[in-house]
Amino acid sequence: MQKIGFAEALDSIVKSDPRYERDAYVFLRDALDFTTKQQKKTKGTSVRHVSGPELLEGLRQYALKEFGPMVMTVFHSWGIQSSGDIGNMVFNLIGAGIFGKTETDSLEDFKNVYDFEEVFVKPFAPEKPEVTKAPPELPAPKPAASRK
């Protein structure tokens, strides 16, 4: 069996599952590379497998680094709305032979890991000022004396 390249695999994936844009898969591969490099720095050794939650954490960091406050705009343009979508993409890449998996890996590993609004929007939201006690009411102005 001949091994196909990443570009050919993406052609096949996007054709069979058009929910996600091609660029989203390229970003996902880059996020996996980022995650494995981060884990190597932390653990000091090469990482042979990245779990779903580990990949999602690395993807979160990488997305914020790459896109800042535009993450949600970019993700929505690619068809990504939730961590479950990332799981669908990972399993599309597994099905194409690009990513590997262990027997314990499943789509469930990606469901509801974090709320996109919480991790991609909130860090950039302006701080709300503290609500302070309203000043006491001022006395009503006295009517001016009429001059005749």
C-alpha cells in the first residue's frame, strides 16, 4: 500500500467531509507540532503520543499566539465551532493515515473540554469597572426667587 502525502490526504478529506476548510487541517497539524515541542520542553524527552485534552490545550495556546483576538473569527470561517469539531478533524486525519491513535483514544476525548467563548474571547474582553455605591441624592434645587 502506498502512503499518501499530507496534501493528497487533505484533498480526500475535504472532498468527503466539507464541514471544515483545508486551512483548518493545516493549522491543526501545526498545532500538534507546537504541542509536541512544548511537551518536549516540559518533559525533556520526545513525546510519542499526545492525548485529546493535551492537543486541545496546545491548540488553545497556539491559536492565541497566532491569531490573538481574531481566533473565533478565523475558526468560524473554517467551520470550527467547538472542541468537538477539533476531534472530528483529528479523526478525519487518523482515518486518512496522517495522525495515529491508541486504542483508548476516542472522539469523546474532545467533547466539551473547554468553552471557546471562555478561552478565546474572554482573555481579550475589556475589564468591567467595579460597580460602586451610587452617591447620595443631592437635594432638589430651590426655585429661584422671582424678581418683579
